[in-house]
Amino acid sequence: LAQQICFHNASPETRVLYFNTLSEPTAKTLRYLTQFQFFDARKIEAGIQFVDLGVILRAEGLEPASTLIMEHVKKVKPAIVVIDSFKAFDDLAKSHEQLRKFSYEIAVNLMAWETTALLLGEYAPRDIETNPLFSVVDGMLTLHQREQSGEQQRFIQISKMRGTNHSRDEHSFVITSNGIEVFAPRVTIHREDRNTAESRRLKTGMSRLDDLLGDGIPLGSSLLIAGVAGTGKTVLGLEFIYRSAQAGEKGIVFSFEETEERLRAIGRGLGWDLDAEIDRGMVEIVFIPQPDIMVEAHLLMMRERVQELGARRVVLDSLSVFLHKIKDPQISREKTFQLATIVQNAAAVGFFATDIPYGSSQLSRFGVEETVVDGVILLTSSEEAFERQRYMEVYKLRNTAHSKGRHNLIIGPGGINIFPRYPAEPAAEKPPAAMETSRRSSSGVPGLDELLGGGLLERSVTLVSGSAGIGKTTLGVQFILEGAKRKEPGLYVALEEGPAQILKTAEALALPLGEAVEKGLAEIVFLSRAHVRANQFLAILTDKIGARRARRLVLDSASHVVTEGLSSEELRQLLYGLAAQFKALDVTSLLTLESQAMYTTDSITDGGFSPVADNIIMLRYAQVPGAIRPTL
């Protein structure tokens, strides 16, 4: 440290005297100095003069050494004087009084010559209380090493510095070819006042995630992406950065487990052109192997990389690995705060992945991170119908009205696909718009419109209840075809029969459904109950309606939205959500329901779904002598 200070300041105008005592001869000092970058041979003699006091100390003691020091000071007139090591004088002094007198004379004489003196020594903490030297000096820097976070680390602390408001904390440092590098994030990373950033918000550009996040994420926010292994944290963070590049914003990933090549491969596997975004400088990936993590040093490195890139999105994968050596929760909290400060000062948005311990109810690895960050996105998974399903929940997001509850997600081509659970009922402050009684949609069934008072109200939801084979599907096809005649695009959503079978059945009944499909006025969508989860229907149909700009929709059959694992109450809530969303999208819908009752009209539906609908049409058989007859 002293040698680095000397070479940094030495010049013909700023002379340095470096006295070696008994601890280390000058020749040895110079030999080891050459391995450091700060060493400059041109400054030897011209700027720095080394003087060996070892011989005179061994032969004559303290007093002649003091005289020799002052003779050199008078001759050279240095700005800096180093005595390495002053501890040698302690060992040679015959008493505390002699040492105090010697130390005082050295200090006073050097002060008189207006020189800065660096007195080095190998002192123990107890020496500070007993050694008279420490009462004479103006400042004291202590360097020590100890085990922390499972490894030996060096620390520096300014214990005393007269006339200055200095840091009193310990700060880690390393010795490299550049010399000593001190890492002091407590001093250098502090929050800046950026009031304007909070009013601006960021849209992620990710499939339906923005729907869950309301108005968007306030700039300067940090979000914890929490979940056990395999819930999609890495993919979510990587897509967040990839969509950033597509939106023209630079992003950076700090990874401690996956190398850059592996992250590139993940991107290629999902169909992204991540390589191109990296090559054009929109995305930067910084890989730090887990054994090489130095929390203090890498915090400062992250700040520099974020600033140099001008990143607007920052991903840390993962925070739990980055802080894994820290055992004190309060230190983990402090380091999380410093990371969040880096993001806030850059007016960026940060996603910090964290591994939750299996079987715990924690939101983070260390149980404190969620109190520091601005938001938490919780990723979970559960086994349903012999397969594991992933879910996302926006647990918190400060100053943002976000969606509540768990939302199903899948990872596949294109990245993460989220299926939001839209609220079944509109918010209290936004009641549903009234349906105009003068605006009607023809059912397409001869004679039915008269029974309905002129047709179905636009935006209404109609349940068609009946047993198998009574004509529910045919009624739905006629409803779609009537819309095609009126240039109103329609969606026929089938859960049991494929499009080919539905077209063949329609053709047998002389219903021109195929022609309407060819003209783009109708689309048959088959959603397999084996592959599409019940909680995905709402998002899928919302997208289909938007893409087709559909005005009419048939869901055949709503009874079979799910094969197993969903109770009648859960199915009823799902249908409520579908009905509310169809109305919000200005769609007139018809939902068929399977009924076990062939003849009786005592029960409208088997699951108590009648409150979902605005209209109910019951198809039943009536017994007549020698036959049964379908009735409406």
C-alpha cells in the first residue's frame, strides 16, 4: 500500500524518501516491486530514494538512526517519508519512555519539514492501547485478514484520521498486479435523487406479462424472480433482456451458473435471434463462475458495466448464488439494497432471480431480499393430472395496480407464454356496459328469433343445454353461419370433434360452413382437452378473438373444458370469467352444455351453471305415442 502511494505521487517536484529498517533490505524490496504495474524504474532516484537503515540500527541503535533520517530529510526535502517498518524501533527501544521520545521527535521534525509520514508496522490490537506511537500519529490505517464467507479475505479500515469525516467501516481489498484494489460499495454506492424516473414506466414486451403488470414497471425498480429449480427463472430473465433489445433498449445479464454460450444456446432453442442482439451490442452477458465470486468487487464491477452499456434492463441470475457465501441475513439485505441502488441510479429495471428452498413458504433464499426490492414475481409448479404445471404470481409491485392470483404459464417455442386468470367480475368502479335491447344478433335458426323477441342481444351469453345428439352443435353452426352472412367473423371452438369432422357434419346437413371458412368469415379452433389446461382457455380465446376480430363465438361444449381435477365450482368460476371477457370484447357468444336429462326440464344444467348466462335455451326430447320428438 505504501509503495503504491509512493509511486503514484513521486515526481521530481514531489520527492519521496523510503527508509527500510531491519524488516526487509532495499534490494529485496526493489526486486518484488518490479512485478507490479505501478512500478516505474524511471522514478527511482529522480522521484523515490530508498535508504537502508538496517546497518546503522544493528550497529549503533536508535539515536544515530534518527539523526540519519533527518539528514536525508534536510537534503532531499521530500513530500512523503516512509519508514518500513517502524516496529523495528519498538524492539530496539530500551523503554516506553525512550520509544515515546524517539517517536515524538520523529513526528515533530517531519511535521516541521511539512512532509507526510507513513509509518508501517506489524502491530496487534493490544498495541494500540499500550504503544505510545499511536497517541502521536494523526491517522491510523489497519490492514488485516480473516475468514469470511468460507474464505480468507483482506480488509482495510481507517481507524483514525484527524480533521476528516472518514469512513469507519471495514472494506475488503485484493492485491493484484495493479497493486491494492479496495472495494467500498458502502461508500461508493449510494442512492441518487431521481424523482422523474418514478413517473415513467416500462413495458416488458413479453407475452401477456404486461397484462398482469398493469401500467408497467416503474423505472428504477428491482423485482425478485423467486421460485424453486425448474420454474423458469432463467428463461424469464433472458426473455426480459431479449425483448428489451427488440424494443431498442440495451440490457445486461450477470450470470453465475450459465455461461454465455449456454445462454446463447437457450435463446436459439426458443427461436430467438439472441446472437444477433449480442453481436450488435444491444445485449451483454457477463459470466462470473461461482467459485470466483467476490461480492464487494463484483458489486462495483456491475455498477460500472451497467453505466458503460447504458443498460435499461438488468438481470442477475441468480441473487441466491451471488450471495451464497454470506451467512448473516443483514449483510445479505445490505448487498441486495446495493444492487437495487445500482438499478435505481441507472433508471433501469432489474430482475433478480432467487432460488427458494424446497418445501418452504419463503419468498427468497435468505428471507430478507423481498423487503428490499420493489416487486416480487413468484414462480411455482404443481403436479396436476400426472404432469407438472408452472404458475406465475405477481406477489407485489410497489405503486402499481397489478393482477392478483396465480396464472398458468408454459415454456415453448417463442419463450414464455402466460395464461392470465382475468377477473370473473368487472371491478366495482367499472361496471359492465348495458346491452342495447334494440341491437340484436340473429340466431340463424328459422323461427327462433321470434321466440327470442327479435334475436339474441348483442354481447349476450347464451347457454344451450341438452343431451347428446339433440342438435346443440348444429344450432351453434347455424349461429356462426348467420354471422358470416352478415359479414360478422365468427369462431367455432370445439373441444371434442376436430375441424374436419365438424365440416363433414355441416356438409351432410347442407350447411355451407366450409365456404364461410374459405372466405375467412369463420374459423374452427380445436382445443384438445388433453393438452390445453382449463386455466389456459381464457387467454387462448382472448387472443383468438383479437386476431380474428370475431363478433360471434361458439364454445362446444363448455361442459368438457377440463377432463379431470376441476370441481364444479372451479368450472363455474371459469365460465364466469369467459362470459365476462366475451362481453368485454363485444362478442356475442353461445356455449353448449351437456345435460344428462333427456326429457325433463326440471334441471337446466347439471353443474348449476345457469347464473353464468343471459339466455338459456333447453333442448329436450318429448315422448309421444310410439316415438320421441326433440323440443326447444
